[in-house]
Amino acid sequence: MAKSKLRGGAKKHRAKVAARNQQQKSAHSKIQKLFNEAIQKEMEELKKQKEELAANSDEIVEVQEEKQ
């Protein structure tokens, strides 16, 4: 067997694979966290818009009742 085959071998390969998997897992977690933050921010904006619309619709109803 050549010397190059003996350097590292299966043990080194497993270490490289484990490191690669860890990098992929951390990258996935980072992307997931950013996505969740973006969705949370969007939900808050939509809630604010909904509340503003509800408040504006109440004002419109009150103005219409006053005119009658």
C-alpha cells in the first residue's frame, strides 16, 4: 500500500465530513434565524396596518352617524 493511502485514511475522512456537516448545519441555522426574523417583522407590520384600518373604519362610521 502506498504511503499516501496511510496518511489520514478513514479517520481523517470522518473528521472532514463531520466538520463539513457542522458548517452546513450552522449555515442552515443562520439562514433560518434570518428568515424567522424577517417573517416576524412582516407580521408586526401587518398587525399595525390591520389596527390602523380598524381604527380608521371606526372613525368613518362615527362621522357617517354624525351626519345623519
